[in-house]
Amino acid sequence: MNDGPKCLSSSCQKDSECHAAATATSCHCLDSSEDISAEDCIKEAYDPCSSVPCLHNATCASVPGNLDFTCDCPMGYTGTVCETTTSFCDSYFCRHGGTCQDEPGGFTCLCAKGFTGTHCEINIDECLSNPCLNGALCRDKIQGYSCYCVPGYQGKYCERDVNECASEPCLNGATCLNLIGKYECICPLEYTGINCELEINERLSEPCLNVCACHDTLGGYYCSCPLGFLGDHCAINNDECASQPCLNGGQCIDSINGYSCNCTGNGYMGLHCVPFRWSHPRHNNGTCEDTTESDVCHCWPGYIGSHCEIDINECSSNPCLCGKLPSVFSYHKASVMCATVLLDSQVSLQLFNLVHYTCVIIKRFPLVDNYSND
């Protein structure tokens, strides 16, 4: 309600009444029992947010009796009534080298390799996919991972088997066998050791028996057997009786490097059990005549004895009679002189030059008395 022309220009707000006075106007607010000035009426009755001054769905906030208001702007806007567009990336940042990208009503972080999350705050564990093979240990790292291989494997993922034989560790012609994480050397017979580096000394096992000498060779040995033994290890006693050396039923007794014949009771004798009558004399080429009971030896002239073993000394009887003999006498010289004289006299002589003696034997010759050495 307006009273008088002054109220026509009154600033009383709606839902209030204007009362004209001589000097001024007053407003009577419907919710108040008192008349107040137009200015106060505006403050009390006017709500500045009623006109929705805030833009972009911002929230308007006012205080009763106060003509001011504030706008609570949504993300991406600013200004008194949220009229200005702002960058979301100005308020938010991406971590670990991520790049912020504005989008309508928000932002997106483009994360560096190895990170994820709204702000790239999460380190991706690349080991979760089990990239390491053959029992390798996976260690997560920034923007990646590392595989720690078990012995015998190599490569980024430990996918390749290491060839331990590539370095040729086996010696002396051994064969290298590549295994998982290791190698093995198959040695020739004459070598041993991890890498076949040791020559086997076969003599250490003392393979040669019966005091024979063992000689080590490359990959083997040989035994030098003493007399009476044979075989690779001198283990065989050579049976000298195998050739049946004992005759006439004699018993052969084998021994080391020899034998003996037992001829007892069978009428034979000697090393091989030969008959008595068949044994040849051992002296001076005499001949043996077999008899029923024993043997008889016929000796050459100059020898006697049951086996012709005695040499007769024909000079012992001083047979040389040559007259005057030299003052320095010896039968040897005298015999020579006698022989010379007799030969010169054309006397028949028989000369015997016997073993061990030099003496001229004169038979059936006349006695010479007048020999002189002048």
C-alpha cells in the first residue's frame, strides 16, 4: 500500500507498506510491528540470492538483513558470481612426472611409465606379472624391474640356459656335458678330477703281485714279473712241471722259478731221473759201457779213475835219460833236448802232448849215454 505521492518513489520492498509523512516516507514491513525507514526495510526484507545471481550451478549464500551474497563456485570456475573459467590443473598436480590435462569439469593425469593412480601416486609393481623365468628372483624398480637369475641361466628374463662348456673347462681330451647350472667332465680312463686334470697313478693300488715291479703308463700300467711268475699282475706261478721234465716216472715238484724231480725208489738218478747206465762221464771224454750191475768207464790214455777224472802225470817217473843235463835242470827242458837228439838219430818216437803236461815220452828206444850239451 502506498500513501500519497511520496510513496510512489518509495523504495519499500514488496510485501511492505509505504506511509507518507511530511518529511519522509516509512515502510511498514509485514513481518514487523514497527515502521522502519525504506533503507532498513530493504535490508530486513530483501534476499539477494532470490534472484539466483551465481552462475554454473554455484551455491549462493546470504545473511538476512544484508544485501551482500557470496557464490561458492564449482571446480573450474571463479569470480563473484562464478563467471570466470579456471584450469583444474592449477589446483591439482600430478606426481612422479605425470602430465595434467584439463577436461570439462575435471582433469586427468597422464602418468609416466611405471606409475598409476589419479595423481600418478602409485608405483606399478611390474613383478606381479611374474616376468622372470626359471626360478629367477624379480626385483621391482621405478619404471621397470630386474631379474636375478639362478646359476645356469642368463638373459633379461633368465630365459637362456648358460652353456658352461663354452669355456672348455674339461682337460686332457675329456668330454664336457652341459647341465642345468653346471657342467660335468667325462674323463678318459687315465685321468680323474673335476676337470680331468689329474693323471691316475695305477701303481697306488698295488695291482702287481709277488714282488713284481709296477710301471705306470699313460692310462695304464704294466707289471715286470720276477722269474717264475707270469700274467698281467704276476699272479700266476709258472708251472715248470707242465713240460714234464722228469723222466722215467719221476715225480715233478714245482717251486718258484724252478722244479725238482723225486727219483727215490725207481732206480734212476739226476735232475731228470735218468738211468745210471745212461749217464755220460763228466771227465775227459771217456766212454761208458753198460753192465748189468753198474757202469764201466773206458778212459783215454793219460786218464784213470772210475769216471776218468784223474790225469796221469807221466813225468813223475823221470823218464828222460839224456846223459849230461844242463846245470839249471828242468824236466821240460830235458825232454825237449831228448826229443831233439832222438829225432836227429832217426829213432822211432811216439810223442804224446797231453792236456796239462808237456813231456816227451820215449818208448822202445836204446839208452843214449854219450849225450853232451857241449
